[in-house]
Amino acid sequence: MHQHHVLRSATSAIRRTMLGWGTVSVVALTFSPLLLSSADAANAAPSATEQSEQHSSSWHVAQQAAVADGVYELVWSPSLKALFAAAANGFENERGGTVYRLDPQTLKIEQQWTLPHKAFGLTFDERTPTLFVGHTLDQAISALNVDSGAIKTLQLVEPTPEPVEGEEKPFGPNPREMTLDPVTETLYISGVGDDSVVWAIDAKTLTLKKTLPDFGVWATGIVVDSAAQRLYVSTYKDSSVRVVDTSSGEIVARWAAGGENPLNLALDAKGHRLFVTHAKSDTVSVIDTRSGKIMHQLDAGASSLAVKFDAHAQRLYVTQRDAHRVMIFDTENYRRVGEQMFETMPNSLAFDPDNATVWVSLKQPLDDKYQSKAPDGIARLVP
């Protein structure tokens, strides 16, 4: 289907609720909350007082660089000592996507691969070594072998015809977040839409094993606990977390997410904790995965987007796109131990637990034609 038609349909669906995923339009639900226009970004920017206060944090920017138009998810490979970034290359054009390999220190581009569709989601299989890339607007994913450069693409949903004039096209399902179960070699993908699904993909062959239904309106975050055989999926509209038994593919529980419009998830498997960010709540919820009850609410001071848990350091990293801020929490006492403000909008995260390093993608505001005046960037944070 023509890229412009897909974008217009997705944008229409998102604008029924709010602007702001990682994700413009459907992309907004993919990695940012939804879509921020330039005016929204200006209104959300922190005051000078807030910036001066937050810059006093021990965490600071060690390196920052402009990378490309439409940078979204990041992945760190400990085995390759490499940082990878997915880029959509803008929206109102016919270009496909790009995956970049960057020097983790200097953030200079070392290698790049061109993909058939615009790139948003990203996850990595260290053993193969294969990057899985989500093509949100095209309802597809690709597998990129970073050794050989071989690319294979799987269409998850056959494109539906454009609606007749005056009717609105149903939204989704579109691939948003991905999580890899290394034990069963299954890649799970949240399919965000008016009737959301989860796709279970054979990571070895990039074939569809099963489509799991009944994930409500706008399935967003997803994370797997291999040992417990549990998959956790956040659903935006009903502010819930659905729990899937991965051995059967059945939904076995539904929990309150602890806030309004949950977005992304991070798992502390050993500590039995699920961390949940929210688009319309100023807390990050901590759910006990043994009971489904709320253990704690982290005071984030604003709505949050991306979240990563560092089990080695017992730290939680959180982006706040609207507030232009990255926050770091100690997960043993739930205290805030670091912050960093940015002029642009922090979006996605990756981290290296061995070297106390965090990378964050930085989004530029978009105009009403989904164009930015400068490339998106990446920053490296250290304590």
C-alpha cells in the first residue's frame, strides 16, 4: 500500500485521542506516547529553573551527536560492543528505513543497512547475531543478520483496502514493541490497534507461529519472563496488564496497570517486579508479578515513556518525552538518584550494565507535515 495512505490512516486513528512511539501517529503509539507537534513540544519544554536544578545531577551527558531523521529504538550488544539504532528517515517520502551501527563512545556511524520499510522497533538476538526490526507503518518486521547483511522480511498483516470517502479505516494491528524468548527462540510482538493482538514469531525462520487475540484497544508494551513462562502485555485504553502463559498462548490474568494509559514495561524477573510507564500519570508503577498487586508507585513528576531495568546495578532508567528528561531510580529504595534534562525529547533507551552507560534517542519536534528542522540525535549518559 502507498506509504502516504498508511500514514494518513494511522494519523487519523491516533488523533481520535491525543498527540505525542516511539513512537508520529501510529508511530506515536509505537515508541513515544503518541505524537508531539512543535507547539506541544514548546509547551512541554522545562523552565530554565528546572533545567539548572536537574543539571546538578551526578549523571551527565558524556557525548551527544546528530544521527538521522526519525531515530527510534536503540539496542546495545554486549558481545559485539556495539550500539544499534533504527531510523525511519522521515515520513512524507518514499524512502525505506535504516539501521545504524554506532561507536558506543563517540556515537559515530560505523556501518549502516538499508531496509525495505521505515524502521522503528528494534531487538537483538546475540546468538545468531540478528537484529529484528519493526516496520510499524507497513505492518511487517525484518530480520537483519549483522554478520552477513542478509535481510528477510515478514508481512504480519495483509494490507487492507483504503476505505471509501467519508469512512475511517480501522487502526491496526501494527507492530510496536518486541521481546525475545531465548529459550524457545520465539519473538513476541505487540500489535497495537483497535483490536490488538500479539504475534508469536519463530526467530530462527522468521515465520509466524501464532497470532494471539483479545488484547483490547492498543496493546503497547511487552516483555517476556522465559523461566516463568509468562508474557506481560500492557493495554493502553483499559489501563491494564494482560498476562499470557507462553506454554499455551492463553491469557491467564488481567491486572490494573496502576496508572492511566500504560505504555512500556520492564521486568525484574528475580525480584518478581514489573515496571510500568504511563502516558497520563506522573508515576511509574511497580507490580508484584506473583500477585498482580501494586507494590510501589515511583514519583516521576510527569508522564513517562521508555523504561529499562538494570538488574546488576538495581537501577531503573526512564524517559519523559514531554518533560524533556531522563530519570534514574534506585530500585532497592525507590529513590531518584539521577536526572538529565534535554532541549529535545528523550525517546528510547539502551544501557550497558558493565560500564554504567545509558544511551537515549533524542527526538526533534515535527511540524504539521511530519517534518523536522534537524536530525534526531543520540546521547550517552554516565554517572
